[in-house]
Amino acid sequence: MADYKSGYCAIVGIPNAGKSTLLNALLGTKLSIVSKKPQTTRKRVLGIYSTASEQIVFLDTPGIMPRPTTLLHKAMLDEVRRSFADADVILVLAEAPKPFERALPPAWDEYRAIAGETPIVLAISKSDLLKDRAALFPILEAYGTHPEFHDIVPISATKKYNVKELIATLRKYLPGTEPFYDPEQLSDQNDRFFVGELIREAVFEKYKEEIPYSTEVEIVEFKEREMRIEDSRGSTGKQNVPGPIKWFVSANIIVERDTQKAILIGKGGVALKALGERARRAIERFLEHPVYLELHIKTKTDWSHNKKFLAERGYHP
């Protein structure tokens, strides 16, 4: 494997630049949760792209926001900085339809300094949304004045436009080394983590305003369970007999205020039931197995400002 290359690539950008959508397109499967709402990603998600000639370990990071207002936001920005430090190459996403001055992350000069000597590749994302392909030329010219960008590649993750070209560009900056992970492996996170993320995605899809940003998901149980069914055969009457195997998932959705709890539950539990159905279907697609999902709503006042609470859940405030 003399020509084999392996390395880490941090995907960074402002919220909603298309980082998670790109990671999913590169891997050919849904790994990172996606929402039209900004700041969906809270922890970096590691996705492993492997071929016969290279392995790129992508680090999908939270969106870089201008002014963190909570300890949670500060922890999210720390995830970005950690990814900069771990990367062999940094991939910055800038949306083609956005005005030039708003497409790069705020305080970009600060993050460029953090990158140090690490090569930076710029991907002009969502280029399919431009009405005319010729509109790319002034955008490329404007970004070309930034000497920190070693390469600039226009892409569309949803249309798979220039995705192969992006991989070839990133490969140039990877060290020549053996793969870090088994080529069949897609992530270092376990199914339990992704199930929690899918529940959180369902909240983002279903609710507006502050509720998605005030929720955290805690997986309480995640295991295979043999379901029991009633059998009325035989002289002894009804009895429970073994049924199909299902994954049993019990999760707490944690909110910051009791008013949010009431909204998530709804009158007679109708809202919670609908949320559970949406999340269960997504989890079943991910696990490719029947799932029994049990959701509970709990209030933890101002948890996004609570350092101990965040640290217990893997954040680094």
C-alpha cells in the first residue's frame, strides 16, 4: 500500500452551510442528522470514507456562530477548535447563494490562525442553487483573493456535483500512511449515540422556535428485547409466549422549562405520541430492525448553562 493515503479532514463553516449533508453524501449513508434549522450539530461526528487508495476521516463539526450565549454554545465552538487541531486538512464550506461577506464563518481570521500551517480547502456549497453556472465565476474570483485557501472546489452535495473532484483535492493533502480504521467501518460512534441523535432530529423537524434548541436527549436503555405475545391456545387459557425480537429504546427528552415539557407532551399525550412515531421510523431505518421506543419528557432548568450537566453528557464547556 505504498501509495495509500490516510488522514483527518475537519468540515467547518457557518450553521446550515451543508456540512452534515455533505458528509452523508460522501459516505453514501445518513450518518449526521440534518435539519433546515441552524445549529443542529452539537458534537463533532466522525465519518470514515474508505476506498482502495485512501481513507479520509471526516470530522463534521457544529456551525461556527458569531456570539455564543450559553455554555452549550461555547462547548460547541470548542468542538470546532479541537477538530482544527486534529485535522490534516481543513475543509471550509461557504454557501454559493450567500453574499460573500456572510458566507465565511464569523471571526474567520481567528480560525485561520488556529489552523496554523494546516492546509485549507474551500468548497463552495449549494452551487446548484445558482440560476446560472456563470454566476460561479465572480464567486470563485472573490474567494481567490484569500491566499489561505489552497484549493477552491464548487460542489453540490444534494446533486453529487463535483463530489469526486472534492475527494481528489483533499487526497493531495493527506499523509501517506496505512488506514486508521477498518475500511468497513463508517464511524467510531456506536448505535446508541446515533439513536439519540435521530430522536433529537425528530424534535428539530417537528417543532419551531426555541424548543429544538432547548432539548437534549438521554438514552436510558438500548437493548434487544424479546416481545411477548398472548396465546389463547391450550386448556390453561391465555398465556404469554415468545414473540419477535425488537430493539427496546427508552429515552429522556430533557427541556429547560415546564412550559416546553407541556408542549412536547401535548393534550392527552398526542404530541408525544406523534413525535415518538416519527423518531421510531427513523431509528428503524437506521438499525434496519423493528424498534419499540419509549419516550419521557423531563425538565432540567437552564441545562444549557449548567457546566456539570453538560460535562456529564460529553460536552467540554
